[in-house]
Amino acid sequence: MSLERTKPLLLPLAALLVFELWIRLAHLQSDSLAPPSAVLAALVAALADLSIPIATRDTLLAAFAGLAIGSVIGLALGIAFGISRVLDRLMEVTIEAIRPIPSIALLPIALIALGFGYRMEIVIVAFACVWPMLILSRTAVRGIEPRLMEVSRALRLTPVQRIIKIIIPAALPRIFVAFRLSAGIALIVAVTVEIAINPLGLGAGIMLAQQALRPDLMLAYLVWIGAIGYGLNLVLIVVQHRLFGRAATAGAGS
Amino acid sequence: MKRQLARLAITLGISLQMACALADAAAAQAKIQIGCTATSDCASAMVAVDEGIFRKHGLDVEMTPIAINSNIPAAIMSNSIQIGGPTSTVFLQAVDGGLDLVGIAGASVMNPTSNNAITAFVRNGITINEPKDFVGKKVGAPGLNAFLHVLFVKWLVEKGVDPKSVKFVEVTFPTMADIIKSGGVDAVLTAEPFVTRMTNAGLGSVGARYAVELARTDPIIFYAASREWAEKNAAIVTKFRDAIAEAAVIVNSDREKASASIAKFTKQPLDLVKATPPNQSEPRLKPENLAWWIEVMSSQKMLQSKLDTSKLVLN
């Protein structure tokens, strides 16, 4: 069992070892590459001096706040468009005109309007998170078993009751898949905003380390961001299975 | 399912509240924020923070590192920072573009030492004997239309070489050594400590010391603010100028203290900072200091309007 578990790690570990040896033997002097041992040392040091934990807090705060706002807006619009074909058709041009704008392209305007800080980052992340939520929840609502809707009509539920008692519960597994997708996007966008402009969080840490000619620290941030993304996805998968059980896999599969 | 929904709603609600609280915290700003890139140009502000000179003058100042110099004007306009250290070229282009910025104090100026540190570093296998050898070459500049690029183009023009015959690409400082090594560009416009590092690594040689030949003493970076803020806070600006003047003396005379402050702000290793003399600090900024830049940038068609130097610097 233990060998089975370690097997997938063998290749990356061997690659790291080869890389380490190559850098050491070739006496590589680079401002953008560093041996894995130096990266690990820099990671431990930056964790110990709290610079990485503080940056992680900043990035995750902005990413989660943006994710929450974007998800709520996307979900509300998605449900509305899923229920009402007329509304969907009316808004189609507007939505399809705004949706393709890369969220990062809003940075120059966001900087002038909102300035550095959490606010700008949250707005950009929220903008990026609205779309997957909107589109997937719209599809999820449309995909609800028609008989459920008939039942709701037979029970003479008000529109609000229909949304809360029938639509959201029936579409929830798929909505959660959309949420998982958005969570990944939120982290990517948050770090990108920090790399490009915002002087806080992990992205800014990468830039500062690069400009300080500390490739070891820069790569340490990179490794850490990878670990956070991996951890976040893992947590969401566990939550998904705990919340929805077998419905989760059904939702994810469709 | 209801409980799950309630849980989800609570989580989202908490996140929203946190976001709002953070936004409020960001809005309430009491300190003066100074935004600079990770170079030695704003050394006077770094020293003034570290040595308590700002505090002595009654100013509560914090320095914000900014990744790209051309972001500084927008950061000032959004009041994220009240004072920034743009390069002369970034400042003039921003004002030309309609942003109402004013210079309030000098930071760094070109002098024989800093000019000597600026070079066009050429990769192995390329020989540059005279300016026209750059014709047809691919040259990496840390920023197109930024400080070093504008200087180099000015030098080419003075030497009778058409700048259009040289292909310019953007190469950031930290990636220069690797790109020169891989042959991705023929030369890079760079400065110390990169020149020494690349020379020691045997990656190439100095092709031209164009800043030495231009022999200018104009400002590289100076402290700027929005006109509105500067006029409203005239007393703060006066205190800021006094503090910067005091700190500039330290930057120019005490390498130990200056290096320590620069290393602290830029996070560069102290040995690396000590190896390069910081750019000359010149706290006074006069309107006429910008005239040469305006002339050079106009001749390179980087400015659309005619800028009035007397309006560019706060009295």
C-alpha cells in the first residue's frame, strides 16, 4: 500500500533531483532559476518570518470575497435566466458582449476608479466569477425535471417558494460544480491582479522577489501558490461529497 | 437540503461582510503612502523612513513597493498613494495624456557615476565598435519608451543612426542575464548591478556606454503628486521637501545607511545593494530640469501636446 502511494511521487522527485544536480554541476548563475534545495530553504524562511502566511491571507481574502460576490450575482442571474426564457433572450446580447472581456483587461480602469487594495482585486475577481456561475446555473435550472415544476405549480407555490423549495435544491449539485470551477478562477485572477498591479498578496510577493533578484524566493512563492490551489480544490471536493454524496458525482459528470 | 442551503447562505454572507469591512478599512487612510519601484532612486525617502526623518518633521509615512513604474500615475490619481516616484518619461507621458500631476521634490539625477553604470550590454558573438553596428540588431529594453530606451534612442540619433533600424523588445531586468545567455536578444539596455553580474558570468561585454556619452545631469526619478492633493496639503509638501533634503545628504554621503535602507525596501540582498553606488540624490527639482526630457521625448514623438515646464513643478 505504501509503495503504491509513493509511486506517483517518484517521477517528480527524480526530476527535482536531476534539476538540482544539473544546476549544481553546471554552476548555473541565473536570476530566474534556483536549485530546488534553495527554493525549499526560501519557502521555510518565508513561512517562518510570516511573509508568506500574511500574503496568503491577503490573496485568499480577496479571492474568497470576490468569489462570494461573483457567485451570488452569477447564481441570481443564472436562476432568473433559467426560469424565464424571455429574460434570457432579452439579455443575451448584453451578456454575450460583456462576458468575453478578460477580467484582467479591466485593471487600468479599476486602478483609477478603486485604487490599490482589496476592493479593486475583489471587484475583478467577482467579475471573473460571475460568468461560469451564471452559465452553469442557467443550464442547471433548465435541466430540472419538468415534473418537479409541474408539482410546484400543482402546489401553487409562489415564485420565491418555487426557487427556494424546488429549483435551488434540484440544481444545487451542478451549482456546486460551477462554484468549484469559479473557485479555481478566483485564485488565478487574484494572483494575476497582484502580479500586474496590486501591491499585496502572493502575486506581489512573486514580483518583489523577482525584482529583488531572489529567484529562490520567487519560485518558493510559486510552489506555495500551487500547493494552495491544490489544497483548495481538495477541500472543495471533500465538501462536495459531504454535502451531496452520490449526487455530487452525478453533477460533476454531467 | 435546507440546512445545507442555510449553511451555504451563512458562508456567503460572512464573506460579503468581510469584504465590506475590508473596503472600509482601505478607505480610511491616515498615513502618507509613497509608491516607488524597487530601485535605489527613491533612496532619500527610504532613508527618511528608516532614520526617522519623516517622523521628526511630523509626517507619518509608509512606502509601498510598486512593480511597474508606469502604474505610478494611476496609483496617485486613485489616491492609493499620495506621492509617487515616476521616471521623468512616465511622468511627462502621464501629464501629456491629461493626468494633472505635479513634481514636488527631486529624487535621483543622472551624474557621471550613474551614467557610467548605464550600458548597452552585448551578448557573446556580437561585436559593437561604433553606434551604427547596432543597425539590424535586436535590443532588449526594460521598458519601451521608458528611461533607458529613450536615452538610447537619443544617443542613436545623435550618432546619426536611424532608431527604426534597430529592433527593440521589452526585457525586464531580472530576466536579462538568461535572455542574453540564450541569445534571445543581441543586446540589452541595462545598468548596475546587472552589468557586473553578466560580465562576471561571461555572458558578453559592454557594447556602449551611451549615458556617459550623453553626459546629462537631468532627473531620473522625482517625487510627484496630484496637483489637487499637493495644493491642498501645502504644509505637508513643505515638510516632505525638508525631510527629503535632509535624507538626500545621507544617501550621497553615507553608503552604509543608504544601502541598509535600500536593501530593506527592495528586499535585495545587502551585499548586492552595497556593490552598486545608489543614484545621486538631488532633492531640489526645478521646472527647467524637465526641459531636456520634453525636448527629447517630443523629438521621439512621445508627446502630443506642448508641455509648459512652469506648470509641471509645484512652487
